[in-house]
Amino acid sequence: MRPFSYTTVSTVRSAVLQVSPDPKALYVAGATEVLNLVREGQIAADRLVDIRALPLTSIRPGAEGLHIGALARHVENHPVVRRDYPVLAQALLAGASPQVRNMFTPGGNLLQRTRCSYYRDVRFACNRREPGSGCGALEGNNRYNAIFGGSDHCIAVHPSDLAVALTALDAVVRTQGPAGARSIPIEELYRLPGEEPHRETVLDHGELITGIDVPASRFAARSHYLKIRDRASFAFALVSVAVAVDVRRGVVRDCRIALGGVAPRPWRARAAEAALTGKPLNEESRRAAGQAAASGATPRRHNRFKVAMVERAVARALSEVGD
């Protein structure tokens, strides 16, 4: 393992001041991701700054919505989250084993790196890990890779279940960086790969996620998260779906549908939302929404099955929120 220095901090300001001027410094909290990446050579870090002591652990429900601190623990067990934001609790429970959930943090979960085997194995070319080296997945085994939003430089998918659920809830990510505080809609947090797949988010170096705000809405309480994976135990999604619907007088007034496991960022299925809005929530409209969600997909040789899987997963997730 590459040698590194280790520092602890007690304030957000001191954390930012220590990491932002040092390009090889990283934040560490739950350490379920960073230490593995450093050990295996996917990222180079000379310094780790431990932020576990920062006062960012609160879970605060209120009239305007829900605030989740970046270091909050066991969000999925909070009674208000389970009752009013079920898609969030379900995504967190599906995201990892109990042992990992005991350690991970919401902020770190949003920033976890892709599970693409070509990124994780330093023997293979990967533009995300080493810009300009190529993308082994394009002509290799791309079963787990993107069918939306990829480029000729990268077709890796984003792995966070939490991010998919938050996308369906119109969440906003709060940050603090060297230039001050920012509020970033989660849909704007992640970049598509384009020609620079190594730039995964819009965050500046040293910019720290301090919390997540989920606004109150009519659709949050009627929501569901569905994750399809190779095995029922801890595994990353082949396809996942987060749905949230506002149904009044038998008609869908508003909805959100987000997909995971299919794109370099959580994928908002706007065509599916348009197909469902204004319709009764029945078998016909669910099927139409599923077909719309899969429209525009560009699958590769080994992941064509994901197109049909998206169609059926969206319909099935919508069936879980009732007629």
C-alpha cells in the first residue's frame, strides 16, 4: 500500500483548509471506499484527513422537508424516513450489508467510485482512472456497463443506490469549499463522461459535502425502490428504479422516475414521467412508462438485456405504489 499521512479535524473550515490546497489529500469518514481505492492503486493519496468528528450527523425532519447530515448514521432506521420517504429507506437497505451500513456515510456514499472492473483492475486501460489510456469496457465485457449517457471514452455506471433515490426526491446537496458554500441539485452533481470521464462530479477539489436536503413533496410518501442484481445478498445493481408518485382522484398528478445501474450518473427517466402524468396508475400506464423509460437506450454487446429489464423494472416498481 502507498504510504500516506493521517490527520483528524474537528471543524468544517479546518477540513477544507487542509484538503483544498493539496491535490493528493482526500477526506475519509466511513473508509468503506477510500482505503480500498488507495490500497488497490485506483487513486493516489499522500494524505487522508479524517472528518468523522465534524458535527454533520443530524437527521432533521420538518415542514419544509428532511435534512440529512453528510455523516449521519442509520438514516434508514429513522421513523420519519421510513414513513414519509420510503424510497430512501429502501435504497439504503438495498445498498449494502449491515456491516457496511454500520460504517458508511451518506456523503461518502454519493461520491463512491464506479464498480466497473476495468476501472478497478489497474492492469486494464481506463480513461476514468488514467486519462487518455482508453476504455477497456467498450470492446470488452460490458455486461454491467451503461446503456444511457456513455461516451466513446467511458461507459461506466454510477453505483450509488442512495443517489438514485435522492434523484427521485429532487434532493439538494449542500457543500462547503474554498470558494464558500453551495447548494447543488443532485441531478447537477454528477457529470456525464464526455471526453473527460475522470471528472466525475462538479465538485472542486477540497469541496466537502456537508448535508443533503430533501424537499417536502406530495409524491415522496408514495414511493418505492426496486433493485435487480445478480444475487439477493450484497451486490451492485444491474438495473434499479426509484419511483415517487402523487395520485389524486385516481390520476397521476406528478411523478419522478430515476434509474440506476444504467448510466454514469443516476438517470432521470423524464420520458417515462411524461407518459405517466395525467393517466390513471394502472397496468396500461405502468407498461407505457416502462417502455418510455427504455427509449433512447444504446446498449453494448453484452448488456442488451438491460433494455427489457428497464421496461419491466419500471412497471414493477410502479405496481408497488398501488393503483
